[in-house]
Amino acid sequence: MKIPLETVNKKIAIGLIGYESLPEIQRCLDPWIGHIDTMILGDGKFDYYDAPNDYSNDGWLEFCEKRYCDKCEVVTYKYTGDQFTKRQKYLDIAGRQGCDYLIAVDTDEYLDPNYQDWNMFYKQLIRFSEITKDRVFYQWVFIPSGKLWPKQGNQFPSNRWLKSAKIHKDPGTMRFCMDSHFIWCPKNVTDDMMIKWQLKHRDQDNKYQFVPRNVIDGVRVRMDRTLRTKEQKEKGKEWAHMNHHAEESKKFYKISKAQGTQQPQGFDSWEEFEQAPHTFDRVTGQRIELGKKIIS
């Protein structure tokens, strides 16, 4: 498919993950048609999300395959587990499909009809890619009121445009790192390498991290959760609290190991401690053991 800019011969993908997302999906994806080459769509429940089925029952993935297969390349996958691993899969698939860029899209988003200057968008993207070494770029995203978009623990201010890191250059060579869904590095860099470097350079941006600096304008994003049920919103809020505790805990385990801190008594390694069955207190984040107990 030809991107509507004669000077661009890059392969552009969008990556999206969802779960029981059928009511939102058409609003989200239709405006991208004609402006991208590939859709990469992943279905599956996140860890800590309260639902009995691992994969969607509403058929949203099949709906997308049928609706978009004759309009662009559509690649689907299924994964149930943590958020950053589920998102990593669309970066990996983009690499295997030969995509030069991947734009991350969420199901509660839609393109602002007043900001769809695709010529500007792709000109800026290619130009910034040529004059900088940046691998991740911002897009403008409008954060509405909490009534339209329950924040699920996010501290973003309402009713304003904010920068969001959504565009990835050479996605197949990068990975989500530090057990976070908003930090990226080269695939050949380990979390241990990043931590040890940062401990020696505490006041600097990590040299291994892909830090976004520039905003690509022309195509902007709005979001709301008005198409989700009350139950989905309540479960999403609960999941966000638990997911935050889990991500922060995993960072703590990795940093403790890199610093040479002794693992908790009763465990042979930090890896064993991390992988032991556990949950978290929703409010305090205190880890709650579900199996092997820590010996005090």
C-alpha cells in the first residue's frame, strides 16, 4: 500500500493490544486505513485482570481480520500475561514483517478528525529520523476529563494535549526493558547492564535507553472510555493498581540483584523470589506470599 507521501518508501505498522474490545475497535482503527501498511493486533488478558477467560469471547480479533484484510496486511496473535511481554510481541512481529516504523495504538483511542495531515506527519517522521539518532518519537494525545477517561491511577492533567511516546523506529531491534511498558532499549542490552550503568551515572539519561525527544505532529490522538462498560472500567482500575505494584516490584528485584543485595531468606536467588507465587496488597503494594513463606 502506498503511503500518501511520494517521498516515503517505508513500511509503516500500527501495533494494538486488546481484550473484549469489539465496541471500541472500529472507531479506533478505521481512520488508519489508507495510511499504513500493516496492522499487528494482539488479544489476551493481562495478569491481575479479573476475568475468567484468558482470551476474548467477543470476536474482536476475527472482526478485524475480516474487516481490514483486503485493505492492509493484518497479523494477529494471542498472549495472556504481563503487559510489556504482550506489547513486545508486536515489536517482534513488526521486525519479522520488515516494518520500518511501528506506531503504538490503544483501543480507547481514536484519531482526531481535525488533525489528520498525513503529509505533515510522515514528512516530519522521516526528517527527524534523518537528522537525529532517535528511535522513539512522541505524538500529541489529548487527555479529556476523568469522566470521559477514568485515569486508572494515572496522574495526567485533564483537558490538555500531552506528549506520548508512541512511534518506534526499527521496532524489531528494540525491546521493552526493566519490566516496564514505557522504557525501551536495544535487544542486545540486558536490564543488568542498564542498572549497573545507571548506578554509576545517577544524574544522566541511561545511555542504553531510547529516550524520546521530538514530537511528530500532523496526526493527533484523542481518547475516552465511553464505549466500555461500568464493569470494565471498575476492573480496569483494579488491574492498574495491581499492575503498578507488580512492575515496581520487578524493578526492585532487578536493582537489588545488581547491587549485590542478599535475596530474602528462604530463597536461593532473586529469580526464585520473583517467580514464587505471590500477589500484592492493593493499597500499600506490600507483597503477599501465596506459597513459600519468607523466613524472618
